[in-house]
Amino acid sequence: MAVLGNLDVTDGLMTPFLSIGIASYNYASYLERAFEAITRQTFRDFEVVYLDDASTDDSVKIINRIIDQHPDMRIRLICNNENKGIFESKSRLIRECRGEYIMLCDADDWMADGCLDALVKAVKSDKSDRAVCEVIDIDDMGKQLQIQHLPEEPSRWLWNINHGCIYKRSIFIENDIKIQYEPDDVNLIVEFSKYSDKVSWIHRPLYYWYVHMDSTGRNIKEEDKEDTILKFEAMIRYIDTVYKSRDNEQDKNQLELLAMKLYYLYLFHTMREYGIKEKYRGYKKAKKIMEDCFPGYYKSRVIIGMSKALRSYAYNIIRISTRLERMKLFEVAYMGYHLISKVHYFDQ
């Protein structure tokens, strides 16, 4: 296989059932583990499309070595001439894939044995457009932080983890779906869900999500904090636009609930390492955005009856936090959370 700038020369034209797409930047140290897990999969009708976003480490060298070692894996290497970032790279990756279904993976994550077989069997059996499995969070030291179990009655709008999923590729192509907002997982899944409600849910943990405890999502640089609230606002306004475009009342209720989920995720997770004063200011800004897009959100009744559609952590955070906001006690409780979060890992 030869690679020229943004062009790739591939071996063979046979269309696989599944494309495993990996967009990566400077993750050379994780590639052997990710690809070794792929080699153990019993389902074999796949290609791997690896997009390198102008890495400055040995990523390309390692991928070329893996290609030479595993010609049966049908690995295609695509290289950006310059760093394009996650939005453009993943959007391009979707269009470079040729499979009927695609699975988007991060280079530092890996699949459990039997992952592909379970996902593919599900979409074939159910004739669904998307299949989702449960995810195991692993930290830098190899410690299992949690299993992200699917709720009893999952919602296509409310399960916003892109890991451990396969999607029917034609839905992305026919509707020109591109990633434009952060979190990119949420944006991708909401866009896909606008055009499909056929999802298979696999209540088994089959994918390992590597959680960087020192990642930018946890330790945001001072100069990036204003940008973070702008990204939050852009996402909430995007959800509001989708909400207003739907006629189905259940869709609207679940999209409002999604906005509430993202709001509290921003307060409790994104701002986890902020100081007390920063948390207070961030809360005031985020609350104003929510009130602008979803007036009276904390008085909304959309949470009622949704305990089976959300993971227990998300459900309880929304239920308790909205109650505290109605009682005007949220700020005090939020400062208490600030202290506890310093010594305890909280779920997302």
C-alpha cells in the first residue's frame, strides 16, 4: 500500500460488511494494543480505515508495520497533510469508509473479544441501523473505573456514547451528516437519530474506553475556559434547533431531557477541576443559556417516568438537581459536590 499526502492507494475493491474507522493524532503508544484486539475478533468481514491527522510521533511508522504484519486485515492508511482536528478528521473518515456499517473507534481504546460478532449479529437479526453495547471505563493505571451499563429501556436520543457502536453508513452519506459541535459523540448520534430510530441494544460490556485522568476534559487550561462555555452554548442551541424541528412529542421530551443531561454534565464533569468561584460563575452562565433555550427547564416534568431510559447516575443527578434548583438550594449543594469530587471519581 502506498500513501501520498491526502491520497491512498488501496488493495482490492471488495466492499466489506463493516469498516472500522480510527482517526488519530499522536497516539502511537496505544496502537499495538488497539490492533491486537482487532486481530482477536472472530468476525472477519471488515476493513480498517486509519486516518492519521498529521501526527508528529511514530504513528504512521507503526501503522505501516502493522499493515505489513497483517495483510488479511485490509488496513487502509490515510494521512492528512496538516492537522485538521477531530471534527474534520472524523467527518472525512466516515466518507472514506466503504463498509455497509461503520464503527468509529479511538486509537487508545480497544474491543473485548467477540465485540464485532455481537454487534454485527444484532444489526443483521434486527435489521437495525445502529447497534450499541456497554462500555468499560479503564484509567491510566489499568484500573476499571466503571461499566457504563445500558439502562433498562434505552433511548436513541439519550445514549450518547459513540464507543462500542456500529452505524449504517448510508444514513451518514445520504443525509450529509458532519460533526460540528462538542461533545462530538452527542452531535454525531443526534444527527444520526434524526434519520433513524432502529437501534439494537446489547446489554453486555464489549468495549474498553481508556479514560485519561489528566485529559483536557478534566484539566482545562485557563485560556480555554471561556471557549468551553461557548462550546457548551453552541451544543445546547443545536439541541434546541433539533427539538423545535420535531413533531413527535416523545422525541421533543427526550431532546429536552438530553439538554438537561448535558447541562448537568457540564456543571459536574466539565468544570470538575474548576475552583469554587469559577464553578459559581460557570453555573450562572450555563443556567442563563438553558433558560434561554429551554425556559423553566428545572420545572419541567419530562424526567417523570424516564428512570428506565437513563442510567441511574444521570437520572438521579437530573432529578435531584432540578429539585434543588426549584428550591433555590442548588448553589449550596454544588459547592458541597466541589469538595467531594476532589477525592471521589464520579460517573458520567
